Amino acid sequence: QVQLEESGPGLVKPSQTLSLTCTVSGADIATSNFFWTWIRRPPGKGLEWMGHIIYSGKTDYNPSLKSRASISSNTSKSQFTLHLTSVTHEDTATYYCAGLDPSGRFWGQGTQVTASS
């Protein structure tokens, strides 16, 4: 079964870059037909799709985050990573990684990130 786990800091200072890594088990990032995705949920708000990467390395981003977000993958480590620059308090959220496809949807447990001085 596909499993995903987020890792990274729980606290980041405003203006810094947030880096979160998703480690995938049970699927090959290089060959599987998943959209390897980052999604977040700010407190009291709904889910926000941030962007994804696919096996080829092609990425797509939420237009509202395109200038700040970057997703990369390391297939040898079975990981994909989110970098979010110029963090503000508004980036405080629970961040999830997921492998999404009509035939299978797998989510990580989520990791809480607080942007605060």
C-alpha cells in the first residue's frame, strides 16, 4: 500500500523559506501515474491545492502561489519536496502531501507549520 509521510520544521520565521519533504513508500515516483501533490489547510479555512509534480518532473502550481512555490523530486530517495519562499503568517497551516489519481488517492498524515517570529 502506498504511504506518504511529511517531514520538516514545525516553526518557520517570516521571510524565510519553508522546506517540507514527503517520503513515499509503496510506489515509484519515477514510474507511477500519481500527481505527487502538496495541499495545505490554514486554520479555520478549507483545503488549498498548492501544486504537484509528476514522474517526468513536470510541475504545476496554484497561480496564487506560483511566484513562491517550488516542487522537486528525488526519485532515488523516493521523495518530493516543497519549497515555499518569503513565508508570512498567512502561510501557517497544516501541510499535506498526497499521491492523487482517479484510481488511487493516498494522503500523508499532515504536518503543522506555524509562521511566527
